[in-house]
Amino acid sequence: MMGGEFENLIKVITTVILSLTYTYYLQSRIQKGYLRLILIIPVITIFFLLPLLLTSVHFGGTVGFFISWLANFKLLLFAFGQGPLCSHPSNSITLKEFIYLACLPIKIKQNPHQFDQNKTTPNHPINNLDPKKTEDSPHLAATNGHKSLLNYAIKVVLLVMMVRIYAYKDYIHPYVILLLYGIHVYFALEILLFMVAALARSVLGLELEPQFDDPYMATSLQDFWGRRWNLMVPSILRPTVYLPVRSVANRVLGKKWELLPAALATFIVSGLMHEVIFFYLGRVRPTWEVMWFFALHGVCLALEIEVKRALKGRWGLHPMVSRLLTMAFVMVTGIRLFFPQFLQCHADVRAIQEYAIFAEFMKESVHNWRHWKW
């Protein structure tokens, strides 16, 4: 099983590299606009279909997130000369940089002096990726946002412990198990993105933005979704959904109400893409609970923005209280709306089985290597 899945994964990776190579050379031959979009649509279609070649939760979910979602949204921006994949007349992105930026959830750090001067310059196009405003992210401005290897090692150990606890889940309250699943998803996703960023950093020689920023410390939904949780997603949803909808809303509703439809539309698109990924995981008919989870959070975040605007900083909760309320809301709505579909496709059971299969595969590989060595 593992061998066949690896073979399919190699086919997927090869297809992605060939498709992105074709897309890269369009830039110098086809002007930005609808013609370039038409020529890219076959690639976008292929990227949506690729996860169907994979049956495992980890490989299928990762390809669905990296390629079918993030890469496709970057290609949509690229078609119109926007986003991280576009070169500029004075300096161009290399093919290697194009492929890494397209298929991996990474974002280049904006401090030019931190880069390897032999590989990039302050004016290099990949240095100009949607810079994060300091006033919007004071916690990121205070530190470089990166965690130590010890931090990730501890999370790996806790992840292994949780996997062992799942063997006794029949004796544990279901809500406690769902809470553990939520922590599991956070740890697994952060560890995965850290490894991907480490690979990209070693190959490109560039400093990357952190992908998480202690989401359990969020003091509001705006803080949680926009500045702490899986930052690569808001980074790509902002130019593809939020800003276009906000521009239209400004003309239709005026400046006072432009933020509300923009925020709601962003969360709805995020919910729909999560539904697609859940389909890749289980190949079952969607129940739309995940979409409603994100739609609810979009509405609540929009209301939160309006309340803050009305109060104008005159009154606020203690940070500890706001953190508890924010995390309680995320966990309760996640248990009620997000994880039921996760359980419906048996992603939890299959993921645990895949851990066991992978461990056995690695054990057998080490045994064969030692036998071959001697």
C-alpha cells in the first residue's frame, strides 16, 4: 500500500513540476490578462484533479492544500500579472524560485538585509510579497516569529503521545477526543509547514515568514484568523478574494460597509476550499458543515470589526479573558461544525492507521538497508 502511494505521489510531483515549468515560460511569451488565464486553466484543472490519485489522508490532504488550493490561487493572480509568481522587467524570478513559491506555502521575509546577498537583492521581485504591516501585527514585529527546534521537538513528542491515547478513545468522552483532534491538527500542520519552510529556506537561501504565531494566544477572531493561524492562507485570500470584493463593495455600499461583505466572502471561499479538501480525504458527499463553520466565523469577525469601530478603543476586555473567550468560541464551533465531517470520512481512523503503516515501512526500510550494508 505504502509503495503504491509513494509511486502515485512521485507522479503527482512530476506533473506539478512539468505544469509549473510550462506556466513559467508563458510569462515571457504571453501578456498578462485573459489569454494567459485561458492558457493556465488546463493547469488549474489538473491541479484540482491530482489529489484524486492519492488515497492516504496525509498525502491527499497535503497535495489538496498545497496544490489544489494555494498553488491554483497563486496561478490566478499570475494570470493577471499579480502575486508572488510574477517577474518584473528589471529582475526576474528563476524557474526554481517559481516552482517553490507556487507549490509550497511559503512567504519571503521582507527584511532585505537578512537575505543571502549572493542570491537576492532588495529589489528582487520575490522580496516584494505582500509585506505585513507592523501596526497590524505587533506581536510579529516584536520578534522574528520563528520558534526553536526544541519547540517543534516537544510538539512531535506530544503528537506521538496523543496518537497512543487514541487507542483508548472508547473510554474517553467524545468531546475530549475532539479537543485532542483539534490540538492534533494544529501540531501536525505546524510541524509540516515548518519542515516545508526549512526545505525551501535551505534551497532558496532566503529567510521566510513564520507560518503560525501561537494561535492559542489570540485575543479576538480577527487576531486568530488574520495574524496567527496558518498565515499562508490569509496571505493568498487577501489579494484573490478580500481586496476585489472590498473594492466592489466600496462602489456599491460605500466605505462604511465595505469590510463586511469582503470578510464574509473571504471566509465563504475558505469554507468551500476546505469542503474540497475534505472531499479529497473521504470521497464522500459534503454535508456543508465545514462551510457553515467558516461562514459563521466570517459573520462574527465582521461584527467584531464593527463593534471595535463603534467603541473606538474606549472599552475592552482583559487580554486573558478575551483569549479564553476566543479559544472557547473556536473550539466549541469546531467541535459542532468542523470535526463532524472529519469523522464522517473516517479521516481520524485512517490517519492513525497511516502512522502505523509508515512506522512499519520505515522499520522495514532500515532493516533492509542494514542487511544490504553488511
